[in-house]
Amino acid sequence: MQRLDKFLCDCGVGSRSQVKQILKTGRVAVDGCPVRDGSLKIAESAQVSLDGQRLQLTGRIVLMLNKPAGYITATKDAHDPTVMDLLPAQYKSLNPVGRLDKETEGLLLFTNDGELLHKLISPKKEVPKVYYACHEGTAKTEDVEAFAKGLVLKDETQCLPAKLEPLGAGESLITVCEGKYHQVRRMMASRGMPVTYLERRQEGDLILGDLPRGQFRLLTEQEIFLLTK
């Protein structure tokens, strides 16, 4: 048994004073019932949630951000706003999992779990990332085949085999298992289809879903399992 307020602090929700204020608002629930008393003793089996999202009983934190355009994926930058500016203070020590370029939107993970981070960004693990692209021209059968074989870019960068799914004129889904510099944009440009809009929608079995742009949420244990299986 442990105090609810200590549990919330251990989960990275915030400092003691921040947790106290959060509890006052009724945003915390234990086994589905709102609780405002931080001194409440909870069992290890208790399901504690904040704003409807279950908190992890371990020290591991994984959250998903729906990244808007205009932010670079870095912990700090002297000139541009970074994705860390979109997170509250208690999560600013987390590490971004991979990168999305400044104008690319969509699913971006953050974690304090170095092993999970390595697994998700290592090409050897072949974790698929699915992107939706608006682009010039229309993807043809020969483009699909070229992606499947593995493209060689103008600077002789060798890309692993990837999946190109045409959705119609000027729209495609692209699935890659690596994260080279501006890779999806460069791959599409190499086939004469410059990208005008790019959004990452899926990583592994984790789907962005209806999370609003610029917002984040903690992953559930089940979602973390989907990433680690």
C-alpha cells in the first residue's frame, strides 16, 4: 500500500505541489472513482488514471504526441521551437523516439526507457512506420516496385525495401522500417513525386487515431505491449 499522492509523483505527473492541485480538480480516479485525497492508501493492483488515461505502476513513461508543423524534433534549439515546448514540465526530461522534420506532422513518441527507444529506432528491429503523403503526380506500378526493391537516392544512400500504397491522384501511404534524414520526402522526390504534406500515422501496431494536433497522452500498458512485442 502507498499514498496516492506519492504514486502520482513517482509516475511523473508532477511535483508534490502540482499533484496536490491536480487532485483538487478531480482529474484523478482510482478504480474508476474520482479521488481528491492524496493521502488515500492504494493497493498495488489499483488502477489509477489521470484525465481518463491509466498511469503506469512502473517507472517507465511512454507518451504519444500528435506533432504539428513548425516544431523541430530536438530537446533544445537556439532558433526554432522544439517538440519539448509542447510538453509540460514533468515530461521535459523524456527523450523523443526518432525524429520528424520541422514540417512533418503526426505520431511522435517520447520515453524514459532507453531499451524501448533503441528498439523502435533501430533498422535491425524493422519496426514499421506508416506515413500519409500528399504529393505531386500519381504513384504508378513501377514506383511501387522500386520502393519494394529498395531505392538508391541521388547521394547513393541505400534505402531498405519499403511499401508504397497509392491512394489516388497525389496521395499515398508509405511504410518504412528506418529513419534516415528526410527519408520519405527524398524517396518520393527520387520518383518524381515531391511531397507537399506528410503525416506519420502509425508506428509498429500503435495508431495515432483521433488525438488532436498538438496534444499528447500517456500510453496504456496494452499499447506499450504492442510496441514491445
